[in-house]
Amino acid sequence: MAKKPQSEYAKAGVDYTVMEPFKMAMIEAGRKTLKFPNKRGVFINEDATHAHGAVFEYRGRESIIWCQTQEDLGNKNWIAEWMYQKTGKSYYNSIAIDTALIVVNDVIAQGAMPVIFTDQLEASRSDWYGDKKRAQDFADGFLKICKEVGMALPAGESASVTYLINPKEPVKEIVALSGSVIGIVAPKENLITGQDLAVGDHIIAVASSGLHANGISLVIKKAMELPEQFLTRLPNGNTLGEEALIPTRSYVALVEALLEAKVKIHTFLPGTGDGVGKIAFDKRPFTYRIHSWLKIPPLMEYFHKTLGVEIEDCLKTFNWGVGYYIFAEEQEVAKILKIGKNVGYELADIGVVEKGERQVIFEPEKIILMPPGK
């Protein structure tokens, strides 16, 4: 039988025949997630999952409020594409986790538990969707993280936007990744607004798994200047690409455990943009004195000690080994450290909030980090 000729639309860059297997893999993965939010009293209407959106309801008895956040992954999957072209390993299981957690870790900062996740993909060509290995890895990654954090993936969007998305060489194909998460604050008194932050609060750091999704543009720039690029071996034996693609850590279990224990949290803060400088997130005149720190991940240490990136640039670009911060009164610190350890996290009491100019005094390196614009 002769092969059916491409439609004019397919020739223009949008071929639904090529995209269909990817969409089916995502639908199948999403179907397996629909009951995950039930433990939080949220139920998906499974009869309406064919529609262009998620239909869900809360059946619990607590007084609740909702929180919604959306985020874009940024450039991290450019590294995954580079590694896939060079090694044959897709890394998209990890990229799916990153895509979800870049949103989830923001939602939980409000004291909201994730229940609904929708993803959006915008590919440079329809052909990006045609790779079955990458597609299945991506779907499996979403299924894994949705199960871990207790949320459903009832809907999403996969588009081909040839005229908008064009990757830099040597990557041939790429997809822009983003998502939206709805979280439930139950009871509504669990809402964390950050307004309780006060002088005297202790700053507790939670170890990251690595880069997460921050500082990626700098990582790409410096890596591509090396002879072996992302195949460069670090002192720990991993390639630079492998280390860069370690998936983001979820902090859901930690936040949920603290809320269930009724710990008085003043602020949760994801360690994202502006690196360590983000500690001075609040616009009020507070000085954040950091007296100690956690272990620095191998890639970040390599960028500073081997590639010569200045320490201040490192601190303002990377999370420097801390993925989450907790601000609370001194009498809550011991309880927070114990609960965190019990649910599998590494935490440390690293500093205190003082009255003064808005800045971070990073005593381990004798550096003052100013907020953006100063």
C-alpha cells in the first residue's frame, strides 16, 4: 500500500499523525493519576477527562481555600536534548519531574498541597513528539511525580510552533515546557503568606538534590566552552551533563509533615531565582545573617573551583545546595529539624533575621548579597 502523502498542514510543520502517539502516552499516564488527590478530599470527574480541562470537586469537611501557580522550566531540557543526541539516553523521565516540581515547590510555599497538574508543551517541530522512547520516558516521569506528591494530571496541551521555537545548535529539536498546579489549603488556617516573618526568626535550610532548574543558562554557556562539553568528567565521576540533569527534589512531604504537626511556620521559600540572594525576598528592612551552610553540590563546586566562576556569581546564580528555606521562631527550630529528618530531608539552622538594611550577609564567604536592583 502506498504511503499516504502529507497534508499541507503537516508540510507547514504541524503533523497530528506524528504527534498522536505522544498524546496517547500522556493520556494513558494521566488516567493512572486521577485518584491520587483523593487522599486530600479532591476527586476528579472521570467522565469529563475527554474535555479541554479538568473537572474536580472537594468532598472533605474542612474549610478550604485554593492556590494556583504556573511556571516555565526554562532551558534545562536543552541539556537533555544535547545528551540524548550524544549518548542515546533521553533523560526525559527526570525532565518531567523538573517540569512538575518547578510549579509544585512554589505552590506548597503557601501551605497548599498539590492536587491538580496540567502541563503545556510547545515543540519546535511535530517530529519532536514522534520519538517513542523520549515520549514514554516523559509520560513515566509525570506518572512517578504525580504519585509521589499526590496530584492528578487530568489535562494538558501539546503544540507544534515551528515559527516560535527554534533551538540553538547543536540541538536539532526542542520543546518549551511549562505547567500549572492547583493546590488545596486544608484547613484554610494552614495558609502561609509570609507576613509573619519577623526579626529574630531562624532560617532553616533544606538540602537540594543539585541544580534543580536554576542557573542553567550559565551552565550551558560554560559547558559548551569545554573540550568535552557536557561529557566532561567531574571529580565525583559523573559527567557534567549527568550532574546537571539530576532531577529537582520535591519538598511536599516535608511541608505536609510540618503542617500536620501544627508547627508555627512564618515563611516557606523555594531556593530558586537569584540563588542565595533570594533569602532577602521580603521587601521589608530585614537583614538575613547566614552563619553556616550545607554541603555544596559537585557541579557548583566545579564551576567555582575549576572553571573560576566568582563566588558572588555562584551565590547569585545557583541554589548553592539549598533547595528550600523555612523561617520560624527559635522555639520551633528543634521540632522542624526533627520532623524534617524523620521524613528524609537534610536540614540545618543556618541563620537569623535581623533588623536592618535589606541584604544577605553570607558569613561563610564574607560576602554581602544585595537584592535585585541594588
